[in-house]
Amino acid sequence: MRRLAAIVALNDAGVIGRAGALPWHIPEDLKHFRRVTMGHAILMGRRTHDSIGKALPGRRNLVLSRSEAPIAQGAERVADDALPMVIGGAEIYRLAMPQVTELFLTEVHRQVEGDAHFPEFDRHDFEERSRRPAETETDVEFVHLVRRRS
Ligand SMILES: NC(=O)c1ccc[n+]([C@@H]2O[C@H](COP(=O)([O-])OP(=O)(O)OC[C@H]3O[C@@H](n4cnc5c(N)ncnc54)[C@H](OP(=O)(O)O)[C@@H]3O)[C@@H](O)[C@H]2O)c1
């Protein structure tokens, strides 16, 4: 099977975003994101690209868009969706999840209001390969899931 990974930070209710941004500020998660995605092609929706505001260095930045919305210098607009590392947001996770074979979850055990959610998925379809608590936050865990072969 072709490998396709997604990386997401979500709370226990699946909230991933609010008003076009992240609903929290967790520097250790940003470092984790940088480490896990570095050197990979990253695929994101145009609104997530807008919220980042630039092309992330050291990675091929692929931005899914149907519009002519401007894209930052160094990023590439794509119309295809079958690419290596999906970094959101909600619409793009929904699009990619059926093909995703690996998930890097940051579980944020915090109650937050949100208007963007990660799609529901069956945890039993995935095997938990690792889980480690954040060092700088008491309510955050980094989890690596790999889809079970059916
Ligand atoms: N917690 C996390 O890990 C995480 C990660 C990423 C994002 N987020 C959050 O998620 C939220 C953004 O998510 P969102 O659902 O609003 O937007 P999004 O998924 O980032 O982007 C949606 C845009 O992608 C383009 N698009 C969607 N489907 C397409 C297709 N089939 N073909 C071509 N282009 C397509 C469209 O762009 P055009 O309008 O240009 O056509 C659409 O407006 C923000 O709050 C962000 O902070 C959280």
C-alpha cells in the first residue's frame, strides 16, 4: 500500500481549529510538527496555508485550492490529493482519511470551543505504535498510529 501520513493536533472532542487558527498555543507541539514533517512534502488546504501565512521551510508545500486565492512564495498550488503528508485542515483531513495509512496525533486533553473538527474515525482500524506525554504540558500526548492491514 502507498504510504500516506496525516498529522493533527486535536482535543478529545475532535476540535482542531477556531476562527481560522489553532485554538491553543503549544510550542512543544509546533516543534514536534516541525520534526515529524521536515523533509517531507506537506499537503494542506488553502485556508490552512493562509493561517500559516508562508511556505514552511525545508518541506515541499503543496496547497490544495479550487480558487485563484494567492499562495505564498515557495509554495505550490495543486489540484491532486494523493500525496504524502497531510497537514489539514478539516476539509482536507476528511478528503484524505480514507487513504491515510499513518496518523500522527497530538492529543490535547483540554476543553476548547471550536468550529473545525477532525473527521470521526475508528481507532480499531489503527494500531497504536507509540504514545508519549509532552514534556512541557501536562495534558498533551503525542501518538503514532498505523493502519492495520485488512
Ligand atoms: N489542529 C491541527 O492540527 C490543525 C491542522 C491544520 C489546520 N487546522 C485548523 O483547521 C482550520 C482550517 O480548516 P478548514 O476546513 O477551514 O480549511 P482547509 O481544509 O485548510 O482548506 C479548505 C480549502 O481547501 C481547498 N479545497 C478543499 N477541497 C479541495 C479539493 N477537493 N480540491 C481542491 N481544493 C480543495 C479550498 O480552497 P479554495 O477556497 O482556495 O478553493 C478550500 O477552501 C483552521 O482553524 C486551522 O487552524 C488545525
